[in-house]
Amino acid sequence: MREWRVAMATYQEFIQQNEDRDGVRFSWNLWPSSRLEATRLVVPVSCLFTPLKERPDLPPVQYEPVLCSRANCKAVLNPLCQVDYRAKIWACNFCFQRNPFPPSYAGISDVNQPAELMPQFSTIEYIVQRGPPNPLIFLYVVDTCLEEEDLQALKESLQMSLSLLPPNALVGLITFGRMVQVHELSCEGIAKSYVFRGTKELSSKQIQEMLGLTNPSATGPQGRPAAPQDPAVTCRFLQPVHKVDMNLTDLLGELQRDPWPVPQGKRPLRSTGIALSIAVGLLEGTFPNTGARVMMFMGGPPTQGPGMVVGDELKTPIRSWHDITKDNARHLKKATKYYDALANRAASNGHSIDIYACALDQTGLLEMKCLSNLTGGHIAMGDSFNTSLFKQTFQRVFSKDHNGEFRMAFGGTLEVSTSRELKVSGAIGPCVSLNAKGPCISENEVGVGGTTQWKICSLSPSTTLALYFEVVNQHNAPIPQGGRGAVQFVTQYQHSNTQRRIRVTTVARNWADAQSQIQHIESSFDQEASAVIMARLGVFRAESEEGPDVLRWLDRQLIRLFMFHLRRSPFLQVFNNSPDECSYYRHHFVCQNLTQSLIMIQPILYSYSFHGPPEPVLLDSGSILPDRILLMDTFFQLVIYHGETIAQWRKAGYQEQPEYENFKHLLVAPVDDAQEILQTRFPMPRYIDTEHGGSQARFLLSKVNPSQTHNNLYSWGQETGAPILTDDVSLQVFMDHLKKLAVSSAA
Amino acid sequence: MHPLCFKPVVIAVRFSTNQAYSQYAQGDIQNGPPPMDHSMAQPPVCQPYSHGAMNLSGPHPSYPQQYGVQPSMQQMTNQMSGMQVGSGPLTSAGPGYAPPPSSEPPISAAYSAAAPPSYTQAPHPVSGAPSQPPPPSEPAAPQPYYDGPPPSQQPPFPSSSLDNSPSHLAPSPAQQTFPNSAPPPVSQALYSGPLPPPDLALSHLPCIPCPVPCRPAPSQPGPPHFHSGPLPNAPCHPLYVPAAGQPPFPLAPCSSAFGQPRGPQPGYAGPQYPGQQNYGAVPAPTPAPTQKRLDPDSIPSPIQVIEDDRANKSSEPFTTGVKGQTPPLVTTNFQVKDQGNASPRFVRCTAYNIPCTADMAKQSQVPLAAVIKPLAMLPPDETRPYMVDHGEAGPIRCNRCKAYMCPYMQFIEGGRRFQCGFCSCVTDVPPHYFQHLDHTGKRVDCCDRPELSLGSYEFVATVDYCKNNKLPQPPSFIFFIDVSYNAVKSGMVNIVCQELKTLLDYLPRENPEADSVVRVGFVTYNKVLHFYNVKSSLAQPQMMVVSDVSDMFLPLLDGFLVNVNDSRMVIESLLDQIPEMFADTRETETVFGPVIQAGLEALKAADCAGKLFLFHSSLPIAEAPGKLKNREDKKLVGTDKEKSLFQPQSGFYSNLSKECVAQGCCVDLFLFPNQYVDVATLGVVPVSTGGSVYKYTYFQAEMDRERFLNDLRRDVQKPMGFDAVMRVRTSTGIRATDFFGSFFMSNTTDVELAGLDCDKTVTVEFRHDDKLSEDTGALMQCAVLYTSCSGQRRLRVHNMAVNCCSQLADLYRNCETDTIINFFSKYAYRSLLNTPTKTVRDTLVNQCAQILACYRKNCASPSSAGQLILPECMKLLPVYLNCVLKSDVLQPGADVSVDDRAYLRQLLSCMDVSESHVFFYPRLLPLVKLDGGSLPMAVRNSEERLSKGGVYLLETGLYLFLWVGANAQQELLSNIFGTPTFSQIDPNMTSLPELDNPFSQRLREIIDSFRSQRSRYMKLMVVKQEDKAELIFKHFLCEDKSASGGASYVDFLCHMHKEIRQLLS
């Protein structure tokens, strides 16, 4: 028992330390040494990896990494490698190839080691010189079918954003409504734009031709030598912010609502699909493989052309889960396929797409989600552009770190190398496969698999991937005691200051024989990481499979885990959430880091009262008491709930009276705490201030464990909480059921 | 009715066969006078062409080979013999020259005496009652023609001949033109002091009182063109080329001709007008041993006819009240008083007396057609059609045929009903329109209502007459400017943009005080289109580029079509910037189809009609709908496949024009090509939408700026209607069967015109579908429903009544050759699309031959087959027809491009009669004395009429040439050019220097006034004799042989004669 405690303490520290240093959390920190044992553990060997975890203490080195010379390995020299200082040779710890050090390493010795060989630099970042620095690119794609007020707010936000952009960043503007307009920013005098029909799908080549981006000498006067690409030509639509600042501000200022009349009973015609394809095509033609961000602002669903989500007849509502289940969503499949193809194109060029959707109704995020999911873009969802939720969220995209650099990186690729006993099954996160074949690919695909490299078009410090591995070592070929398996993550990316950088993280874990060391393995289990990793798997499946099937699968897989809240979460349950909302929640779930993900799975509930300092309380209906103020953080919402009594007091205005200053303080305390969360959270959560009986209280009531409902009558009238009107089972029932199952042999 | 109208022209020419060949051989080589001199060694008896009987015997075989086989010697012999026979007996000979209308004294010898009586007797042939013997009291009839004193005052013969002289003086200009040769007599002849020579001549040959002085006497070695000398001895009849020994010969025929008129004549149907035909017959002289070349002065002279008509008809207003009368020629200045028929400015007919039956019509082959210019501009002294408003129920119309209320509706039953003059259906008069009738059965308000008393008027149309039952919006003008490399480089873009800034103030409007309600839009394009948002609220225009030309659409709604005044600042800023923006363009490719589609979409979006102005430079080869390839293939010219060059390359533009017409989208195309642009295809939409094509080949800013700008100004400013439908209704018995012009037809009756401007004509051909009655005549009503430039829906109605005849002679007496030529040329030019050019030409010649043969057979008195007898009204048919045949379209020279031909072909399709007249027979003015308000008399279009010492102005309708003779007087040159030296004249000048002398001023005035008469600005080209450019100029001397192989007038006349004879035999 003691030993266990020690181990526990050790592991917690170990896990924390590893996370802090490498941004990695494994489900198991001791790995079962054979495939068979690993399979029995249900939760696979897997990890959450945050490639760009903020490491203020880690100065990048200004040279190129040293690579293993074996063609299909190319692993980077790391602290786990064996080094022969005399012979100036190092052995790759993945393929065991012996490599000479490059000439520049001639001076190394065991006292004069390069940083990448020091254990504390298991994560190291290189700045490399590869070609000219590429500017960052921001392409705004703006819906003009908005209400005047909304458009005004959006215009202001966009104008404001110009001041937030890096001055040398390139910026472009596409507006759309019934038509799609690509604005040329370079010209003086007459404002120029290229206009496209919103209903006609064009190939990337056509778009580039129509924008005049193809080499003009091909069609120009005969006899002229093919002039080198004139940057002025290629960049007419993408200009440095500092140059076109004024121009663009004016342009945005003059931006009008879509002028085409919208007849009664119709939706405005919104050519979102074409607008995006033009944005993608434009970047594809001008800046392939350069970090770029398409930021799309839309105030409603696409209503015409390819990618249309709903027709323009108002009498036909946008698809609901009900329609989808009944296969009544006419446009769903086509639109999804369309955006999927776009997303893949953007991703393969390293461009990411953000969606800022602000409307009271759905806007088609379900169909469009892959645009952001595959390209690492953001999705923000709000009711209107004229809300602080949108404004703050948008502003926060451009937030800077302590070095004054943008918290964004572009065009990342993540490559994973593993020791021989381990193979990579796949990844789940905002990435696409680069289809890089290698020796360490598992046949058993999980998430996006079949590759050792993934592209992550846009990265933030919190972007986190879940990576799944398979132990392939056969039971009859035991690994010697003390053997270690290693995994190396190589992340190449374009830093926001336009530098190319490579971050290399090499981690190792001990192998353990499950039969003899099962307790050790058990103790190395990272419950939090596992919960998130498995939840991601669930979400991934939910995206591609029918909801109930996934729940059944999850129940089968996780019956032994405390997945009560996950089952109820919008990630898996679509009840009460529109298709768009689900897409939105899931999007964030698969790219946020562990801490945030946990909040999403099991919201945090704090209780404020006169009885003591604020305390976390159970997310249970029992926690809802009249004399408490509750603060719930679900990641997407921040709910401040005033209990019945508190609400009455507040209504009576006691807080205004000096003698009740303590009450005032009580009221203020959760608000301050909420503000603190709001400061940092991206995207801005919906901030809800409600009270007992308030309509917005549903946000709280839907989350808490319904330990008291109208069904378990005995609790009626008791002082210990509020009943929830639901048919969902409570945690108690769930647990009872679970226990039953756990002891039955059928499990 | 003017006597001349009655007069047939008889031209007699005799040749001996064997010489004929050499004769023509000469002709082939030279057009000039010399051969003539030789051939006319003997002064022929002069007769005015006006009645000449031409004896064209055997010789024609040598006529230009293109006319086919030469007759065998045997044939020729036969012809000769026939000729002799024919010429012998009848031959009215001499008298023909004189107009004496009808009953003429039988005795030719007594011409002097007889002539007066003939006038008295001669009814005035005035239209209405040709069948009646002319009341003796009407001596005035000939008067107008002669422009002289009333007949009663006619002096005895000699002077009367002088009086007549103007009509015979056609050749006289020739004298003028050669002042060197015989100045004094010229002036005399011209100004018609009695000339001794004529006197002499006349006295000697009284029956051939003819313009002796004017005719060159070839036999004389002296000045070739004018001889007073020889005349006395051997007054030459120009129409004859008799053997020297035959002077007396004509005499006998003359007298006989005069004597016979009243007798029944074979082939002449009616006894009623006996005399009239007879005039024509001139005896063919007996074959002479030696052969003469036909004297050009002896054949009908267009100048003479024009001058005669001008002299006779310009003094008094032409009143339209009388049914069936032929209006003055288009070359005559006259005033029109609308008294129930449409003014000839609106409607001109080929015949004002049409055959009652289809058989007759077929026999005569005279086309029955009307050339209608519905929105013609009237001179300031004539009132434009009044506007009539019949209230909410709309215009009153016949219940059955839907004809609109007009003077030919007969009110019956005390005014409660009216009977339609077209279909005879009886319709109730609506109560609000009821009016009592007076004792003659006319409504008492007849004179107050234009629709009951006038030939032309307008109705206010109600909403029933509008598209979608919605009152129309004011129209819009959209300017599409090609900004490709060529367009920019030629300076066109700059000029257009500069000009538009001021031009926009002159958009058409109905009330000159108010601003125009026409909205404007701007687009530039090369292989993509740039639309401009010029909304008034913008500080700067905005450009919207549409690159997706495969599927055109309008990228903006608001701010594209704007009111000029509201958006003036933005528009000006735009027009300033366009040339700058594209100054460095390297884009050479253009599109065309999408440009029109864009305009169409814009008008659709604005729900209005309008006009697109396209300024385009090159063959649209960029990838887009309507893309064209260069298919110019000179090798096809002259083959059966030639027609394909005139056909559009694809059906795309035809389909597009259909859509344009449906929207009321009229397209005007200004072309600035440097090479082949396929006018045949590019012109499809303009031609189908009532638009125009303007072409400025090798446009150079400094040279062509003025012409282009004037065309553009006029085109923008001119009054026009939009979204028009024209329907021609006729009285039972005839039917409008075919239409020519710039329009589209989706069925067989409605002429749809997206736009109809004041210069456009629609030519309508009629055919019989039943018998017509002489009593009622035939009616025609042309109704044009259109939207005015202020957006008002209107109906313009033109009515025309003509007589019907059962005698062919009536038909031949009331024809208008200019209109017939207009119709023929349109018909022929259209046929080019489907028929090989040669066939078209042959058909034309054949039809004319048939017309003339029919006349000869049925109306002329029997005469020798060797005589060419032409109806008076049609005596110019051969010369004009030859001009049509020689035109670039039908007989291109090597330097005439396919584009030029296609352009002219389309241009002609909507020309009115006066334009087609000058187009085919240009006006050639000798610039001698220019004092006074009148113009110098024109001369015939032949090189031999030009004097080296003179300066001439030639007007072709498209160009003005100033030809300067190599020996032109220094004073003349100084006056015109400011330099006395021939060599210092700059042939590249496009306008004359403004010199402060009366001559220069007057010349420039004349040029200006010529220009103002034409719908297109005529570029002035100075041509120096012997200069290279003279070739171009000579091309327009249409009586001469043309470089491209066209026959000379003389040769052609012979050929026609041969054709006629073949038909007759």
C-alpha cells in the first residue's frame, strides 16, 4: 500500500514533469511488453501531444538538427542516442544505424555536448534557414448578407484586426453574397474587384486564370521571353498590411450589404461554397506551402451553388438531427463532400481555414466543419457579430505570447518515429495525413493512420493531438528487463515571425511485463489522459458513425471507466444540440489540450457562499442550493447561477446597502473569477449570468448529475438541492448499473 | 403629273456587226472620250436621251465577256435585219425628247407648231386620272417639268426647244467641267440663252429638238465635248449613232411616231394613253456601213433626270393627298404637306400604281415594295407627326384586321360605325369617339383629328401594348469599351473616354429643356469584362472584373446604370482613369459574345430596354462563347462557296440576338480593326437588333478621330425608339411578304426591332394574294409600336394609298427607279447569303431585262428590235443597275476585303432611298463658281467628264473626295488650299484649311451641308490627279469601266439591250 502511494506520487510528478517539459501525456507510463498484453489493457498505449507547448524557458538553437543517415529513418539525434565521442559516431536509437557526426560537431566530447544530447533537452527547438522567409497571410472571406448592424460590427472588427496583424503580413479580402468578389488591394484610385458567379464551380486553374494569376507571358505578345513571376501580379489580391492599411480600411468602410433584393419568404443567396473555393484556389496558386489563414465570417447558411446547405426558401428549415436521421437532409452529403474536398486541398497546401459563424440559426457548420478540422482552423460560433463573444474571440486569435509573438504557427508537419516494438496506429486532432510511409506504421489504423507524418496547417500552443500506438512485440520475444521504448516527435513549422523551426521531442518509457508487473502498469495509468484520448476516439467515431452505435461501442470499451459525463456530453449526445453545435463542440474537443478537454468532458462547478471560501463541488443537482452562488465552466459556457435566496436578496438590492457589503463581495467573487477565465479562454465562452428559475439556468441544469429528479419522488421538498426534470439516469443509477456489470461475468 | 413621267426613252444605236468588235475592244481599253470621237465621225442626229431609241444591233456580242455568249454572225445578221425592220416604220424618234405628255401633233416636222397644241391637249398626266384625256385647259402640266413658262407662252419652236433645254441639258455639265475647251458657249448653254447652234439644229431638224449644245460632236476634231459648230450641219442625236449619210432618217420616223399615237398599238394595252408610249420609239437608223460607238451623251443621264426633277418639283410643296402620285426624287429638295398619305420621307414605294392582278405583276416583274423609314427626321419646316390619345381603351382599331384608325376608315350609319378600308369589316365606334357626319359622309371633326386627316401620326399606347402589361422604364445606354492592346494603341480608348464626358449631356430626350431620363452604364473589356459601379454616393468608381466569360452575369445591381447628372463626378473620374489604367496593357485578346450578354443581363436586371455601344477592335479569339476563328479566305471569292463568307460562323450570335430583341436590347457596334474581324459574324447582333455597325479600318487617332466622333455623337443623340414592333397591314388583295432591314422576325408578320432610330428603314415587299380593284386602290398601313427615349409607349402609324391599274402602262408610268434600285440592291445583297454571287448578278440583270422587255412588248409602240426603248420612269434603271452590279459587294476588286463587303452588305440593308442613291451613283460636283446659294450642277460619274484644270467634289454617302486636276487653276487652288501649287497640296489632309475667301467658305459650307444630310459622317479625302489614291477615287466613277471588271455604262446598256432582245425574240 505504501509502495503504491509512493509510486502514485512519483507517477503524478513524473507525468506532470513530462507534460511540462515535452507536452506529452501517455495513457500508460509503463508499457506492456507484448501485443497480447497491450490488447488486454483496453486503453491502448497512446498519448496526447502538444507540439508547440509554450516553453518560455527553452531557447531555440540556431542550427540544423542532425539526422540519422538511414533513408527510411531520418530520426533526429537526441539524448537517448548512444554516442561514441572518440569515434565521433552516434547510434540511432530507433534503427540502430551508426552515424558519423557532421564536421561542425568535431569538437564534441563528453564534457562538451551539444544541447540535443543533454537529457533536459528531450525537447529542443531548431531555427533553420530554408529559402526566403515567408510572410504570414490572412485572407478575409466576408459574408455581406448580414443585417446592417451586424455588418457594421463585423466591419469594425475587421478594421480593428488590421492593427493586430503583423505589419509585414499579407492580407486579402473576399466578400460574398449572391456573387463573390475578390478585391484587388494594390490599385490606386478605382477600387477593383474580380467578381464570380456564386453558383458555378470552378477549378483551381480556372480561378487562377480568371484572377489573372497565371503567367501573363503565356498569352502576352509574342516573342517576349517568359518573364519571371512578377510579385506585383501574384500579390495583387494579397498585400502587406502596412501598405494597404488605409486602403483596406476604406474598402471595408465602404462595404455594403449585398445589394441584390431578397424577396419575401426567401433567404438571401449566399455563395459561401464558391467564396471558399476561390479563397482556396487563390492561395493555392499564389502561395502554396506557405502559412496562410483563410478567415471566413458568415452570418447564415450557404444557400446557393456548390456547398449549399439549405435552399433559399424560408419555409424549408435547415436540416435538423431529425432530418439527418431520416435521411431527409437533401444537401447534407453533397455539401459535406464539397467542403471535405476543399479542406483537403487547403490542407495539402498548408493553408488553414477559420470559420466565424454568427447567426441565430444554424449556419451549416456540420457540413463545413472539416474545413477547420482538417486545416487546424478555428471555429467560433455566436449569435451575432455584434456580440463581445465574437469580438473577443476574434481579437484573441491575434493574441501574443510573452515574447510579443503571435500565438500561431503555420504549415506544421508532425513526424513520429518509434522504436521497433512500437508502431503508430494513427492520430486524432486537427491534422491530415501526409501519407508518409515508413517502417513504424501499424496496420491497425486508429483515427488518421497509415502514415508517420501529419500536416497541421495551423498550430497554437494549445493544439493537441492524440496519437495511438500499437505494441507489436510478440509475447514470445520478451524485451529485456529495463528496456525502453522510445518515441520521437519532429514538428516542423513556420513560426509567426516567419522563421522555419523544427521542434524535436524524444520520449522513452519502460517496458513492463504485464504478468509480473501488472500493478506497476496499473499505477502508471494516466486516468485523465486516457479519458481524453478515449473520448477523442469516441468523437472521431461519432463523426463517422451513427450516434447510438458509438455509444454502444463506448459502453463496451469504457464500461470500466468513469465516463458518465462523457456519455451525456454534446460530443456524443446530439439530443438538445443542433448539428452545428455538435460540430462546434467536437471541433474544439479534438484540438484542445488535456486540461481544457477535461473541462469539456466534466464541467467544473464552484460554489460560493458565506460559509467559507469558494469550493469546487460535485456536478450534481445536489449542489444547487438556495444560498449558494454557483460558477460552472463547461469550456463553452460560463454560467453564474444565483441560488433562490441569493437571487431574492440580489433582487431586493441588499448589495447596494453598505451594511451588506459582504453580500456585495459574495456577488462579485464569482464574476471576478469568471473574468479571469474569460481572459484566457479561446474561443470566448458564452457568459451567462442567471438565477434560480431563470430560463438560462437550463445551461446548468442540463449538465449536473440528475441525482434528484421528478422520478425519485422521495427527494422532493428536501433542502438538499434542486430536482432536474429529465429522464436521464443519474450517476447513482449509472454506477449501480456499472457495478452490476462489473461483477457479472458477462463483461 | 409630269409629262416626263410618261415618256419612254428610246435610244437607237446602230452598229455594223463587223465593227462592233473593234468598237468594244476599244471600249475595253479606254473609257475616255477619244474613242468616242472616232466613232462619231459623223455628227449624229441629236436627240435628247430622254426619248432616245437606241438601236443596239448586232454589236453587243463583244460586250464584256462576263455577259455570256456572243451571238453568232447569223444571229447578228438577224438582229440587224430586225432592227431595220423595226426602225423603219414607227419610230417616234425625236419627239421623245420632249415631254409632250400625250397627244402630240402627228407631224413631227411641225414640231414647233405642234408642240404647243400637244401641251394643251396633253392632259396633265396627273396621277389621278390618267385614263382620261387630258383636259385642254391644263397646259401647266409640262410646266413644272420644264420649269419654264407656261406652255401657252411657249415661244415658237426654237424657243420652246430652249425651254426644253434644261431637260436635255444633262450633258451640259460636261461642258462646264471643261471650261477650257469652250468656255463661252458653256455658260450660254447652261444658262440657256438661246443658242444659235441649237436654233440652227432645231430649225434643220425640228423634230429632234434636242440639247444640241451639250452634246459633244464626236466627229469634230475640236474640243471633244462641246461643239456648237457641227451641230448646225449635222445635228447629232445622241441616241443615234447613225451613219453619216442618214441624217434625214430620223425625221420620217419622228413624224410617224407622232402621227401614230392614237392608233392602236400592238402590245400596248389601252387606247387611253396612246400618245405617251409612243414617244419612246425612235427609229433605228438603217444599218450603217460604218459602225459608231454609242455616244455616252446620248444615253440617259442621271444628272439630267435629277436636274429635271429638281427644276420641276422643288418649287411647290408636295401634297400627299392625291392617291398614287409619284413624289419628287430623293435628290430634289421639296417640302411635304401631309394630306392623308405618309410623306415620302417616311414611305417611298417602287410603284404608285400597282397592277390589279398577280399575273400583271408577274408579267411586269416590277417589284412592289415600300421603303419605310418610320422614325425619319423631318426638316424643321414640316411638322412631326401629331400625338393622338384615345384614352384608356387605347387606339381605335378595326375589330378584325386590327388596323388603326386612319383616313381610310369609312364612317357609316351616321357615324356610329366605321368600315375598315383594309378588310371592310364594320366596327362600332366607341361612344367616347362618336362624332356626327357631315353631308359628304365625313366626320365633322375630321380636320381636327390627325388620325382622320393625316398620313402619319402617333397614338399614345396603353398598358395593353406594353411588355408584361407593365408600363416601360426609360431606356438605358451602356458603353462597352475594348481596352485591349490594339484599342488602346490606336487611341480609340482615349478618344471615346474623352468624348463621353461631354457626350453624356446630349443623351436623347424629348423635351429639350429637361434632362434626359436615359440611364448610362460603363464596361471595359479585353478578354475579361470590367464593370463599373458609378453610384453617386461613391467617391471613386469601383471596378468589378468578371473573368468568367463562359457564363456571363451581371456582377452588380446598384450603381451600374445611373443618371448622368447624379453621378457626374464619379463618371468623369472613371472616364479620366480608364485610359490611364489600361495604358500599359499587354492583353491582345478580346471577347465579344460575353460583352453583349453582359449588356443584355444588365438590361434584364434593370427591366428596361436600351442600347449597347460597343467599341471593339479585333477578332474575338479569346476562349469564350462566340469565339471566332479567322476564316478569311480570298480563294473563296468568286466561287460558289463565296456565300459562306457572308454567313455567320456559328449560330451563337443569332440566338443571342433573339434574346436581345426579346429584351429590347439594341446593339451598335463601332469597329476599329487592323485586320480581319469577321464583320459578317460580329454584325449579326447589331443587324438583328436594329443597331448599326460602324467600321474604321486602320483607325488612327489623328486621321479618323473626327469621323468617328461625329458618328458617335450622332449615334448617341439621335432620336430613337426601343423595343419596337412594326406591323404592315394592307388592304385585301396584297400582302406584305418579305422584309429587309435591321430587325428580327419571329413570325411572318411582326418586324421586331430592339431599337429603331431615325435613320433606319425597313423595306417591305408586297405580293398579290387576290385581285385588287381599280376603284379602291390599295392601302397600306405601317404601325410601329415603340418605347420612346423618355419611356413612353407609343404607336406610330403611316398610311399610304396607291392606285391600282389594269394597264401595264400605268404601272410603268408611276414607278420610282431609285426605290426600285434600293429594293433590288437589298434583295440582291441578301441573296448573297444563300446564292452564289454570279447567280445573284444574273438574276438582277435578268429581272431588269424582263421589266424592260415587258414594257417594250406591252407598252411601247412597235418598233425595230434594234431599238432600246426605256420607260421614262425607268430610263435610269440600266445605269443604276450597273452600279449595283459593280458595287464592291457584288463585284469586288482585288483590294476589297471580305470584311468590307460584309460591312457594306449590312449597311445597305437599312439604307433609305436617298442614301442608296448616292451610294450607288455618287454625286460629282465640279467646283467652279460657288457663289450664290445653289450648288453647281453635278456631272456624270465618268473620268471623261473631269477636266484636268478643275477641282471636283465627289460624295459617295460614305466618303467625300476632293479631286484636284493636275492643271487646276492656281487661283482655285489658292482659294481652296491656300497654296497655288499643285505639288504642295497635302493629300493626307482630312479637312480643308479655313481660308478667308468666299470660295473656301462656300466650299466648306457645302461639305458641311453634305455631311449633315447623311447619317454617317463622310471623311474628306483629297485626291490629286495621277496620285496613287486616285485609283480609289476612280472606283466611284461608276459610269466607267471599273478596275474590278465592272462594265461601263455604255457597255452595260448594250448588254441590257441584248438581254431584252433575247427576251423579246
